[in-house]
Amino acid sequence: MKITHLYIDQEALEFPATSAICASLAISPQVISDSKQVYDPIIQSESPVDAGKTSLWLTRNRGKFVRPCPGTEYYTCCDYTILHIGTFCTMDCSYCILQSYFHPPVLQYFVNHADMDHALDDVFARCQVMRIGTGEFTDSLIWESLYPYAATLIKKFAGQCGAVLELKTKTVDINHLLGVGHNRKTILSWSLNTETMIKANERRTSTLNARLNAAAKCVAAGYPVAFHFDPMVIYPGCEDDYRDVISRLFAAVSPDQIVWISLGTFRFMPALKPVIEKRFDQSTIVYGEFIRGMDGKMRYFKPLRIRFYRAIIAHIRRIAPNVTAYFCMEDDEVWHRSFGFTPAEKGGLPRMLDESAIRHCGLTPNK
């Protein structure tokens, strides 16, 4: 992290995480009592997104730490549960929705970890299958250089029976996690893309080889792993490029250690287009054949998506016929014409993923 401005809420001063992070940063913090003291300098900067990536705000999570993922009624949702540890990201991907999702964007880290513990205790007491992840509003591991808290979460999840934690990242900061007692209740997962996409549209992220090597290390340490191809971008030669990534993935990691693989093509709210055009003036990803979907997002024409998905799924099935693969936010027609079935035929997408988590992670929930 390259932090140039550190803000601390007055009421967050006494938390252990605040003291530890201040000690790791050679920056004089500004203690604040009003969020405008954080937001105004970012809004007034030449590039609010860039300013937000170097401004860190230590505060309390005043809402729920454990919350359902905000899906949509129009497309099949997986019923994921978010563990809300913070917001925004220091990496810089052209397609990232967080550039326009937060107003303004700022690195926000929640330091009231005792409240998070209590929220998780309530979840664990129910001992029912839950898939919980920290990577919805931020990258799960970017905070480790400032405050290595992932190991604490891994140990906490290791001591219960029904929930699994997914740590999703584009980084490779995992060596300090290899010796942690995880009891296979934590899934380390990576977002993957083609070399073309990573070089042009994923600034300050780890290379593809580095991500695959990190995943292989985690498997050797006994962790289950997962992978997310989202967003997949359609461009000339993309099918061959994505097939190459999939081949390299299965060469690095045995399919029987993979809990799931998600697939999703590039989609974006219209408001994101001018942000990408301004900040990534060499990127062409917003100039594909798009149409507004039922959720208001711009999506590739359905026939293009289906043709692309069929080619990629066929390649996955040739190498790993039994791996659990699924779509993030597609409708039944796309499922049926791409996979050959709809989630309802398998008991629903949440059940598909729950059953895979039970098999790979040894969950023993109450009946």
C-alpha cells in the first residue's frame, strides 16, 4: 500500500488495529469527527479514484459485518454472504465497479474487530452451511501488509462446523498463511484473466503465473482453493487465450482440490464507461457489442455470451469434468444453452455450491 493520507475517526482511536496500523505507517494521522474531512479533499482532487487509493480511513463498521450479497432478482444468484471488513482497493483494474460504486471512493478499514467476532459467533452458533467471503467490496488480502488479520479469521473459522470462509484476491501475499491451522474451513481463491487482459487492464496486480504458483502453494499446505473468471472479456483471439489460462490452471492445481470455478462476462453500469475512458484511455473493453440488461447493466449480446461460454465450458469439461463450475449472474436460458441444464434442475445454485463446500471443506452442519 502507498498511503499518503491517514484519517482516523475520533471513536476509533483506542482499537488495537488502529494502533498497529499507525505504527506501521510513517504518516501523521488526521483525527476526524466528520466524514467530510475525508471526502472533501478526495472530491476536490484531480482524480478522485487515484486519491482514494492512497487515502486510508480507519473507522468503525456501524452496520452489519455479516450481510447477504446484493444480487439481483433478474439473474441467478448464489446466495453468498459478505463479511464486510473494509472498502475499495489499492490495485487498479479498468473494469472495477468500485470506481463508481463508492462516492467518493476511499480505502476504508473497519477496526472494531470485537464486533466482527460477535457477529461471527452468532453465525457459527447456528451451525448451518454458509459461504462467507471478504472480497465483495475490497480485495481480501491487500490489507495484510498493514494489519495481517487473515490468519486470525482462518483460525476462527477452523474451530466451527458449518461455515466456510473464502478469501478472494489478485495478490500473492500468502506465505504467512501457509502454516496456519485452517481445518479446510478457508478457501483461498484467485481472480484469473488472460495475459492480454492483465497487462492492459489490471494495473498493480500480480501476474498470472504468480497467482497460479500461490494457489499451488496453498494446495500443498492443505487449503481448498477456488477460481473466478469474472469479468471475461470478448476480444479477437479471446477463446484461445482463455483456454490457455484454463490449461495452465489445471496444470498448476489438481481439479479435485478446487471447490468451484465461477464464470461471468464483462458487464457494467453505464456510469462506469466515462470513468474507464478517462482513466484507461488505451483500453477498448467498453467498445464491445453491448446491450442494456434487465438489471440496467451493459452486457454482451446474449448469443455472443452463449457462444463464448460454450467454448470455454467445453474446455473445462475436457480437462476436469467433475469440477463445480457456475455462472455469476446469468439467466436460465444462458445456463441451459451453455451448461445443458438450469440450476433448478440441480436443486438451485446455492445448493450446488453448498454441496461442493461440504465435500471439499468437511462441513458438518446441523440437519
